[in-house]
Amino acid sequence: MPCSTERSRPLAATPRSSAVASAADLRLPVLASRDLLGPANQVLIEHEGMVYSLRATRNGKLILTK
């Protein structure tokens, strides 16, 4: 079991090449963020009765909020 300091550490983004290789190993779909977010750079996601907003920032980061 990880110690409490490990759990509180933020997760780093996975480099694209590693993420694509991992997705291929698991046969997961890979979506380009521009295709998912569309021209508004934002999409609403319904999950278990809650609506979340996924948006791209000007700095190229993704933010998921309730």
C-alpha cells in the first residue's frame, strides 16, 4: 500500500508516446482532444448522474470540473 505522501502527490501527464503504446496494449480508443472538444474547446460529460465540463486552456492543458 502506498504511503500517504505518495497518495497526495499530483499525477504527471503521461508522455504521448507512452500513453499511445499503453492504450494499444489494452486496445483502448485514442481520441485527439481537438476532435473530442470541438471548436468550443469544451465538452460536457455526463457520468453517473453528474455533469462534468472538460475544457482546454490557452496553455494547452485539460481541466475537468464538476
